[in-house]
Amino acid sequence: MKSKVQSLRAFLASAGRLALVEVADTKGSTPREKGAFMLVSQAATFGTIGGGQLEYIAIDKARQMVGSSPSPLGGGSAGEAGRPRFADAATRRPLTDPPHKGEGKEARIGFDEVCATLDVPLGPEIGQCCGGRVEVLIRIVDAALTAELIAAAEAEEAHLPHVYIFGGGHVGQALAATVALLPVHGVVIETRVEALEGMPETVERRLTPMPEAEVRNAPAGTAFAVLTHDHALDFLIVAEALKRDDAAYVGMIGSKTKRATFTNWFLKSADGTEAELARLVSPIGGDAVRDKRPPVIAALAAAEIVTALVVHNTAPNADHEVQHKMMAG
């Protein structure tokens, strides 16, 4: 399993001189929230601050700094007490580089060799219609900032919500691929070794003869998606998951008939209650879209899971910082 922290470490180690581009403040409607960031080298980027002309402008400025800055380990040109030396008055640079017909429109920039701020209005002058305003802070990455970025990524990763996918069949593979793109810790659990082949490298894989036991050891707030090759196994796993009143989501693939069969078994043979049963989402993905292709089912199920995780993490007793980190990405 390759984590986001590992990807970040690899980028930091291989990209050469870098700039950190961070959303420092926002007003009105903006594509990303305060704290969103990306890393920029001369040849590559890592992360995003929302795309569009805002990101184009920020990358352009960051690459100017990366190409002209002295080594950040050599002290740079920081002013007294280590503070960046900003110009007394903000300089102005015509936006002639971005491919947009915004002649005469400018972004305000304050900068020195190692730090810059951009105050960008998200209006028609730069080809965006968000209507808000974004202040972007750009800093050359030094050893201290590298350590800070890694520590923050490790803390965020430790608090990611878990999504357990039981079953690595066609829908399981598609759901794993979708979950791999989300700010969650994805886990695929199977009894068949061959079913775990080809899973995304950012998703954890577990081979076990007793998948239902994994439910008992899952962290609080986990989302459980059950879609194995065996209906009886599905029932055992779902029954265990419904006993977890701290689960964020319990979903089972199948038809209305399968749900009815499970309901009868759960209430009569598994000591289940109506209250527990009410938490079951089945069929997963709902029935508004009548398309049974695995990628479609996976997309619909992923939307359900993300919604459930956000609702669970914004409950009165939830950790709001965890929820913010999950969605900030």
C-alpha cells in the first residue's frame, strides 16, 4: 500500500527546488478552502488549489521564484529577525501569460526572493466566475518547511476515515479504484488471493478466511461496503457491521429480494433488531439510476459513502477537525 505521505515524501525528495503554494485567505465563493495547498517545481506539481486561471497564475509565479531564488538552505534574503522582506508597496504585473483575453487586468503581488503573496479576484478579468477573492501565499520550500509538510500529512493521514470494502469482484475492484481517489483510508478484504490482484496501490489489501472478524476490529466511524461473491458471507459481515452503532455506513450490494431475505434472517436468526436494520443501505447506490455496470454502481456507492462519512463526522459528538481534514485533502 502506497500512502499519500509516501507520495509526498517521494515528490519532495525528487522534484528539486520547490515552492509551496497555499490558500492563505478567502472571501466569497472560491474553488478551494483556506489551507488547501500544492507544491510546484519547474517540471511538476503536487496537489491543487482549485485549478483554473487562479492555479495557472500561482504556478507561473511559483516557477519564477523557483527558477530565480537562492538556495533556501543558504539563508536567502530574509529581513530582520528572519522576516521576509516585502516591498513597501505591492508591485503589479500584467496578466499577459494566461491564455485569456483580459487585457489591462492585473493581480496584486507582494514578493521577495523566497516568499510572495498574490491577491487574486476570481472574476471575468481572469476567466473565472466564482465571484470571490483568494489570497495565495507562495514560499520556497526549505528543510524546516519540508519537515512541517510531512508532519502535517502524517497527522492528517492518521485521522482519515476508513472505508472497508468486502469483496474484490467486479464492483469491488471498481469501488476500490474510486475510493483510492478520495481522502479516506481504503481497505479491501477478501478470502480469495486472486481477487486482491490489480487493486490500486493506495488501497490496503487484507486476505483472511474470516472477513466478518475484520468488522469487530475496525476503527469507530468506519464505512462498510459489503459485496462479496457469497450471499451467506455477505449476511454474516453485514450482521456484524450493524452491531457497530459507531459505524458511519453499512451498505450491501444486491436486490430488494436479497434485502428481504437478509431482513428475515437477521431478525429471526441473528438476534438483530429493527433499529439496527434501519441503518442498512441496500441495494447500495440506490435505485434512481437503473444501470448495473460495475463502475456506475461503484460511483453511486462512493457518493453514498462520502455523504455518510461527512454526516457522521459532523454529528454533535464528532471531531470537527477530523471532518475538515477529510474534506480539505
